[in-house]
Amino acid sequence: MIRVLLVDDQTLLREGLKSLLALKASIQVVAEADNGQTALEMLKQHSIDVVLLDIRMPILDGIGVLKSMQAQQLRQPVLVLTTFDDSEQVLECIRYGAKGYALKDINLERLVSAIETLAKGGSALAPAITERILNKPTKTTDTSLATPDKLSKSELRVLNLIAAGYSNSEIAEALYKSEGTIRNQVSFILRKLDVRDRTRAALKAIDLGLI
């Protein structure tokens, strides 16, 4: 059973999501909050596996929650849900530890898949938002990594698909390679970029202008 904290200031949206998730036996909404401050209190009072977090809320917004979680060493994975496909907000959420993000019009199966992925220690990047980020002009702040011999052409293709939210199996299918080969390439990419997970690899690649 995956225990979820649902954080959104809109009561109707919370009730709607709660009702939908109730259809899945593997997921239970064990706590709710209508602002960031209450969310932090709920994290301390309940055993939470995944946090579903709105960005724009009263008292303390989603980014404020993420900052406070970092400061208090609260390590529950956070999936940011937003109606705003604002690349700047998404990037800031990732910088402060969000493990995934999606628009609120995500369908139930994709939402459940994202929750399950985060619960297992993975990350979930919504393609619709990622496409907006990737199309945004970026400035390369560090050219030491943006060189052909740092990441191979094959690794760059894999990195682009990671940033687009593809799983290892989906990347393998897209590139006609085995999942084991892709898993090894992902490990090499993380090592070369000096990051610990796929979300931060995508963010660093965007910042460096690699994709």
C-alpha cells in the first residue's frame, strides 16, 4: 500500500483526486492539506510514501514546502501537480527536490504510474511540460561537459529521452536496444554528469545546453 499526502488548496480538486485514487487498491490517501504549512505538519504526523503537491497555495506555496522539506531533511518523494505548464516553476521545483511533475489534467493511469514510480525511488517527468522546457532557449554556464567526447552521441540520444520522461524499457524500444544496455548507459550518463538520479540529469543537461 502506497500512502499518499494530497496537498492542494482547491477542495473540489482534492476530493476528485481522492475519489479517483480510491479506485486503486494499491494507493491510499492517508492525509490532506489545503496549504503548505499544514502539509509540513502532516508529514510529521503521518507515515507518507509519496506527496502530491500543488505549486500555488496560500500561507506557504509548493516551492516553499520543498525548501522546508530540504531544510528539515524530510525525504518523502514529491510529485508536483500544476495547471501551469510554467518551465521556470518546474525547474525551481526540481532544484528543490521534486522527483516528478505533471499537469493536473493527467489521466488516472498515468498518475498512478507516476506515484508508483516515485514510491520505488524513481522520477516522473511529464512529456508535455518537458517539451516546453526543452524548447526554451538555454544558456550554457559550464562548457566543460558540453563536448562531444564527454557524452557520446548514443548517450546524448538516451539523455534526450530521459528528459522526455521515457523509462528504460521505453528508451530501449525507441532505440532498438536491450533494456540492459540502456540501463548501463543511464548509469554512465549519471556518472559523467555527476548527478544521482534521472531528474537531476535532465535538469543539468538543460542547464548545460546539452539537449
